[in-house]
Amino acid sequence: MKRTYPSGAQKRKKIKESKTQQESLQKLTSFFKSKTAKESSDEEEVRNVCPPRDATTSACCSSTISTDLPDNVTATSSEEAAPSAAELAEASPESSQQHDPVVSETVILSDDPALWPDKLTDQNKCQLIIRGPVQIKDFDLPQNDDNIPRRFTEENYQKKMKNGEKIHRKWLVYSVSSDSVFCFCCKLFEIGTRYALSSSGFRSWINLHSHLKEHEKGKSHRANMQSWRELDERLKSGKTIDSASQELQALEVQHWRAVLSRIIAIVCHLAECNQALRGHSEKIFEPHNGNFLGQTELMAQFDPIMSEHLRRIDKKEIKDHYLSNTIQNELIALVGQKTCDAIVQKVKEAKYFSVIMDCTPDISHTEQLSLVLRIVNCESAVGASISEHFVGFISVDDTTGKGLCNTLLEQLNHLKLNIADCRGQSYDNGSNMMGHKQGVQKRVLELNNKAMCVPCSSHTLNLVVADAAKSSVLSVSFFSNLQRLYNLFSSSVQRWSILQNHVKLTVKSLSTTRWECRIDSVKALRYQMPEVVEALTALSEQATEKKDGETLSSSQSLCKELTTWRFILCVVIWYNVLYQVNRVSKLLQSPSVSIETVKRETDGVKQFLQEYRDGGLASTQIDAREIAEKMQIDMTFPVERQRRTTRQFLYEGTEETQFTPEQRFKKDFFLPLVDMALNSVSERFTQVDPFFSLFGFLYSADNMKKAVQQDTLEESCRNLEQTLRDIDSQDLVLEVRAALIAFSGHISSPAEMLDYIYKENLLELYGNLSIALRLLLTLPVTVASGERSFSSLKLIKTYLRSTMSQERLNGLAMISIEQRVRRSLNMEDIIKAFAEVKARMVRFCLQQELLEGKKMSFTLLFNLHENTLVQVHCRFCSPPL
């Protein structure tokens, strides 16, 4: 009969295993005993080095009590080594369940010897010797509680000889926490009998002098000094016993740092090109695994470091390969945050900034608010420059003036920027933005009346063209014919091929929002009118052969319209007007343009329209005649029947004015178009007049001279001080007068003057003038930078990537838009920051295991960063090795 109960040997074996587990657990829990005051202060220092993990920590790492690793944890061989916390980042394992390896920092010992543990490991000794003894100086040391209060003084650091000379005691260290002194070398190397200077510390100040002399003569002190000196020399020369192991560890660290730097470079390259990172597969060496893994494999073909990394993955020598989608998201978020931090630092250095905001829906029907900050960068001996920086997309639900204003304030608070330093606002012409009662600009002005709102000049010019296009029936029908022409040729591939066989510049579709861009549609006809007519003729012949009546009718009617003298004049007139408006619009979209350029360019547009109204029709007929001669068409206007108005029961007859066809064309088309554009420019740019009157005397050196000659300089400076309260008007008057004499003749614009002040280090002489010029240049001109960010948004968040998270979208957009700032970042700082995030996890995992009362299994990989950081794999956060 088979026995159903365990035998005696099995029972004894089970009891022995249970005792072994209990003993190992007791040894481990000894490191988590209740802390004394000294241990608590020591732990506080460690916690400062490794701050608590954020809310994104996984469930198994949710505890907040930090712990230290046991001394009996040993390092594995270099073949099994993986990157550590401070130098490397976390990688995801190859299994389907993505876990993050956990990294931790060993205890970084304090400079205070009273806080050192009783038993120092070899690693602790090496760490302290490399750092060296730290002697407290220039500190108000406390007095003891003896009958005669005494205290430690800095004179005790010196040994006075009989001849009066002094020898520095570099081994003597003062402890602030225990108010006692220690011998640095004896604290490290003393074995057996403990003296006060090597154990608990000596604090009998009345006997300190004699005690130090006696200690210096001791045999053990001299031996410990010799041990300290020899170990210090060995560490500096790399001739310690484990130097070979340290060299292998250094090579491994260098390898992993190089791997991580290449991974970050691939992520940044794909983000700058607005390309997707992931594919159908997320495993290495598989087809269609995305751009990220594909570029990694491509780099491995030519780069030995990545080739070795992929070889280890293929041979399964390492479990964590840093190539998962989780790592991609973390790197994108980290690089984007670092880029944003660099921009915020620039804004804080510039002090004054302006806000540029605009909204648009993305592919997932989420309203995205783009926030751009405009600043003036000023550096001594370098100069001054204007820049506009994108700081992120914000998902908004409330698009009212109140909701957008609250979103702006929350974002500025998140970036730790003060709304009081805002000196300008610029939005589109929407009522929720520019409303005078409930708009964003009004609400911001209530908080900071110095944040002057400048309407977008590009939007204003766009409205000027829109008004002119509706000035007459002939203008409306003209653009309608252009759209019909595009629709006719673009409706099939064969028709578009016919057009391309005849012209170089293809016809363009009309933009429903950007009216100044219609110059592209007009330009194709302005310089290729005969070729376009030939294409229409060829299309008519093809339609005749195919018996396509609709196409034949459309092509013939368009061809008949395009071969009229009136249409040719319309093409030339509209091209001349749109060319001037589009040139100014493109110029004002540059981030380096300031508000004085708006004044100069809008005045130029007004002058052009006024001159074009007076003599533009005659010059237009000359240009149109060249086109008509090439096309061999009659250069006359069609004779229209004069309509007479029936009048009855009039006492006196009225004389009706008879217009020629040319006069009627000028009256019905040319004059309404130019007059409407001229009036629209004058009316719509009146919102910028307050800024012209406030900063007008600073627009150029000529304006400054004119203000001095007309005795209006004092009044202008006083008005600027009362409005902005950032300058002294009296000092500004003196500085402007001095600048007119000292500055060279070629320095005229505000940007040139401010650049000259900082390049020549003249800030002490022109302090108020530099502030006034900075405030002038900080004012925004257009919201073009916000519109450009929307272009990147449409490239990043496409139909196939519509489920992208907001954090990933912001990171990719920040890397893509702010490429110059991103490339100026230090790669070492990014790697270190990534490792610091990962270094928080082991403390929580250790505490979680203790709470659950489970047996702990760790593998210490290797030490990095001056022997202060280690990597540990935990059963809860990564699969066992």
C-alpha cells in the first residue's frame, strides 16, 4: 500500500528549507527597520537624489516608502550586464507583456561622517576617497553645554609648529549633525579598537588640542594615513585590484550610452520628418515593422555598435532592448519636454513676451489650441534677435472667450510664466478672440493692461482682397471663370494631360480663405494666356471626336470668354493688385518682422493703390495689348445697348450721360476694385494706429530726428512711460539724443539699434532705450507661426494616426516645429534625465514585496556614475532573467 504521508527525511528537509527562507527574510528586513534620527536624515539625502515616482508608476510600484539595497547583493559577470540607471534608460522585454526594468541608486553617502554606516563597504570607501574629506568653514558653529561654553574653530584644522609655521590637517572633519570631529582616514580604515575620532566623534573642545596631538602620533593613525594615500593613488591611476573589472564595466557603460544615443537620434529624425514610427509589426527582424525598427536595422548594417546590439537581441543575450513602443513614447515625451523647458528658459531670460494663439480642429474632431510665444533674445557681445517659439497644442472643449482665456492662463501657470510680463497679444479676427467685451484680448487686458492686442496683419490684408473681389459683378464672374477653368481640366487625367502639353504653369484652384493666394491662379493666365486658349481648343476637338457635348460646350464658352479684350484687362489688373498684397503678406509672415514694418508696408500698399487708380489703367492696357497681339484678337470692348430709364410726368427733362465701352469698364470694374481695396486698407488698419502713435518716434533714426526737431520727443517718451511704466522718460530722452550722435548712419531700424547696443556692450549707456526697443520688437505682427504649426499638425496626426494621445502629439510637434532648439540640447542631459526617471522604480518594488511578505529575488548588474548607481531586476517589474 502506497504511503500517503511524508517521510521523516522529507519533513526534516521541509523544515530546513522553511528555516532558511525565514533567516534570509530576517536579514533582508533588517534593512527596513524603524529609523533613528540619524538614519532618517541620511535617507532624506537619498530621497533628494532620487525623488518619488510620479502618478504614472504601475500598480506594483505604488508604495512611497524608499529602501536601500542589502550589502550582500553581488554583481553578475560582465556578459550578463545591462545598462544602469544614471547612464541608461529602460528597455522593454521581448515578451508580449511589456514590463519596464527597474533601476535604483545605491546610497550616496553624506559628507557628514556621523551619518556614515558603522560598516563601510569597499564601494563606500572608494566613493568617499574619490570625493575626499569635506571640511566645514565659514559656518556659525554651536557651543557645547559645558560650564564654560566652547566651540570648534577653524584654527583646529591647522597644526602649529614651534617655529610658527602651520600644517594643514586634511584628515580632520567636523560633523554638523553631531557637533563633533572625526578622523577621516581612521573612520574608513580603523579595525578593532575604536577611538572617539574614528567611532562616535570627539566633542570635548577644552581637550581637543591635546587630543589631536596625541592622535597624530598614534601608530594606527599613521597606518591609516598610509592606507588612505595608497588607495587614493591607485584609484587615480586605475591600478586597483578590480581595475580590470572596472574597465569592462566602463566599456559596457559606454556601449549602452552609445546605443541609447542612437535610438534617441532615430526617434528625433523621424519626428522632425513627421513620419510614423510604428508599423504593422513591433518586433525586430520582421517585415513591415515600421520606420523606427526599420531604421534601426538599417543603421546596424553600417554601425558596429547597433550591429552588436541587434546581435545580442538575436542571440537572446539581453532581455531588454530599448526598442518598444513604450520606450518610443517616453523618449518623445522627454525630448519634447526638454525642448519646451529650453524655450521657457529663453522666455524667462528675455523677461517680456507676447502671446499668439489660434485654434483648429484635427482629424479626430478635437479642437486644438496652438500657443506661440514671441520674445526678443538679447545677449551681450552677441546681439539681439526676434524669435517666435511654439510651446504646445492644447485640447480645448470650451471655445468661448472665457474658456480660451482660462486655458491660456492655466498653460502659462504650468510653464511658470507670469502674465504680468506679457506685453502683446495677437489672434485671428474671430469674435471669441478679438471681442471688445467678452473676447480673450479683453479678458487678458483686464488682468494686465500692458498686454496690448495687435490684430493679425495677414488676416487684415486677406479681408482687403476679399472686399475688393466683391466690389463688382465683373470681379465675381472673373474668379468664377477661373474656377470653371480649373474644374474643367482637373476632372479627368486625359484633360489634365492636354493642359500639361501646352503650359508649364498649370491652373490652380481658388482658395476659399486665403484670398491673396489667388495670385497663383491668375499668374497662370497672365503669362500663358495663348497657351491656355490652345489647350481649350485641343480639348474642344477631343470632345468633338468623343461626342461629349457637355465638355464641348464648357470648353467653347470658356475659350470665347478668355479671348475677349475685357477678360485680358481683368487678368492684368487683378494680377497687379494681388501681387502687391501678396508680397506684403508674405513679408509680414516672417517671425523677425516688427510692427514698424507693418506701418511702412501698409503705407506702401496705400501709395501703390492711389497711384494705380490715377494712371494704372493706361499701363494695364499696354501690357494687355502685348497679350492680345499674340492671340490676334480685337482690342475693343463689346458694344452694349444703352438702357434708358422711362420717366413720366417730369416738369423738366434730365440729360443722361453717355459712356463709351472703355469708360463703362473703368466705371463698373476698375474704379470700384481699386477704391474698395484702398478704403479697406485705410479702415481695417486703423486698429494699429494706437501702436503707431505710441512707438512711432522709435521706428527709425529719421523718426527720432524728426521728434527732436519738432520738440515732441519729451511728450512721446512721457506717453510711453505712462502707458507701459517700464522706463524713465527723462533718461530715455537723453539716451535718444545721445544715440542719434553716437550710432552709425547705417543703423536705422529698431532691430539694428538694439543689436548694436548689445553687440558693443552699451547697455549701461542706453538702458532705457534698450527696454523701449525690446517692448516695441516684442509686439506680434501676425499669427502666421500658429498657422504654420497647424500644417505640422496635419502631417503628424493623419487619418491612420488619429488615435494618437495628446502627450505624444505634443512631443512630436515640439520636435518637428522647434528643430533648432532641439538640436541645441545636450544628448548627455537627455540620457541622464531618462535614467533618473527610471531610477525611481526599485524603491517602490522593494516595499511592495515586503508588504506582501514574499521572497525577494534580485540581480545586481553593475555600478555606474562614480560607483553610485546600480540596476536591479525585480520579479514584479520585469520577467526573471
